[in-house]
Amino acid sequence: MQEIERKYLVCNDSYRREAVRSVVMAQGYLCSRRITARVRLCGDEAYLTFKGKSYDGGLSRFEFERTIPATCARMLLARCTSLVEKVRHYVPFEGHLFEVDEFTGDNSGLVVAEVELCDCTLHPTLPTWVSHEVTGQHRYYNSYLAKRPYSTWAEPSHR
């Protein structure tokens, strides 16, 4: 399977009024060498995901995901040394579904929107609450944020 997505920073919270659903999430990383293994708990749903390295300028990568019992996810999350916690808001806009991640905990203050696409050449119309694209910038990957949280970034002007 291939995941194609663009990632953007969010400049204000007006997306909240447009959200059709919001879910509290916790995710931890089990390993991250050639393939990243992630466990994610989204409310009462849970997933085990494997992601490959990015290509096409960070737009696409291999992704394999399966549902797992929430009890198993909780057990795995308890064994992760670092977690990423966030609230994901699902916001439809101009025929696309934007997933806006409002990070909490050590990544509090960071808000990122992602939109999955069927083609690397697509550039969706952007809502007014999107500032600029950060697709392919590794520091905005959740696996990076698990190791180097937003609160530890040295240069606030580059946040």
C-alpha cells in the first residue's frame, strides 16, 4: 500500500468550527530503523501500523495498517518509552478530508493538518486556517516528535 499526503502548519483555530468529529489519540513507536512500527489508540479503536521511508519529496511512502484490540494497544503503549498525544479533528474542505492534529503534552502548541491524496501531483485548495506546507520536513513527523518533542526545539522562531 502507498500513502500519499501533504502536511501543513495551522495558523489559527477556526478549523474547530468546521470539524465533523474529534478523537483523542495516543501513539507510541516500537522501532524505527528501515520501517517504523507504531501503535495507536484512537478512542476505543486501535491500530498497528508499519511505515516505510518517504520518497517523492516526502509525499508518499509504504504503509501497512491493521486494527488490533484496544487492550493490546494499551499494553504496547505502556511499553513505549515516548508517546505522542493529540486530538485529531476531521475537517472536510473542498472535496478533501483534512486531519488536523492538535498536539498535547510535550508537543503542546503544535498544530498540523494533513490531507491524503490519490496522486502526488495534486495540490488541494487550502482552507484559510492553513499557513504553509511542511510536507517532507522530518521534524513534523510524529515519529520524530516522539523522540524530539516540540517543547524542546531550540529556536521558537522556527516552530
